[in-house]
Amino acid sequence: MAEWKIRTCTQMCFSCRKTFPPEERFFSALFFCPPEIERRDFCGECWNVMSRSETLAYWILQAPEEDLNPTEVGPLDMNRVKRMIKVDLQLPTAPPGLAGLLALMLARRRMAKVVSVEPKTIHIRFRDEDEAVKVPAPTLEGDALEKAQVALWSILDQMTGGSSKPPSS
């Protein structure tokens, strides 16, 4: 099984090369570019005119006010996070895309690795486990994306004791 390395955001649009000003929302997407998975970031204008047919997953981010260390996560209970991704967020009653958003967040923070992809599915492996977990890719837009992001911030608040800061609207 190959291990995919997904880079952090570039803080500039892949298409027009515009730098994202602090606190501006932008889009990140994963593309399969054999033999790798490539992450590309887009400003809102470029994102709205591009075709998303080849994206494996995409999500909205916000440019930070300052550079943050991506490995500093806070006091996460990884057993609880793993259970959520493997079981709780896979249930039909779970918000669509939330398992994928949480899995990609962990991959970005190097707490898990994306090991393979299929259409609409990501396979991740946690650092201390040998077996990969199948997670639906978060291909969400509009209200569904906003609801999944709100739910993700709620989960992060529970795990960090309310110290996580959601992006402002």
C-alpha cells in the first residue's frame, strides 16, 4: 500500500496565483495526479468557474492571521477520534462528510496518512495502526458543507475543552 503525503496549504490560488489575505476563505481540493495525490488551493473566483469532476475531496478554509504549527493539536483523545471516524460518523444519522473532514484534518496534522483513494472514498491509516480505514470523501457544498464544518468545530471544542477557534463568517 502506498502512503500519500498531502502538503499543507500554499496560501495562494493554484490558478491565478493570488495570495490569500488573512482571514479570507478559500477552497482546498485533492486531485489524483498519478502516482501522487496533489492538494491545490483556490480563491473563490477561480473555484466558482472550475469543473470539480476530477476532485477527490474538497473543503473551505480560512487564511490564518499568523502561521501556526500544524503539529500542535492540543489535548486530543485519539481513541475517541478514531472511534468517531470508524464508527460514529459512518452512521446514516451522522452529518454527511464529517468523517472525511475529520480524517483529512488528522492527515494534515500528521496523525494519520492517506494510503489510497477511490472515487468518493479515502483510505486512511492512523499512526499506531496497521489497517486502513475507509472514509467517505467530503464532497460537500453550500449548507451541507457549512453544517459539516460547524459539527467539526463542535467536535474539536469537545476534545480541546473549548479552545479551538472556528473560522469567522
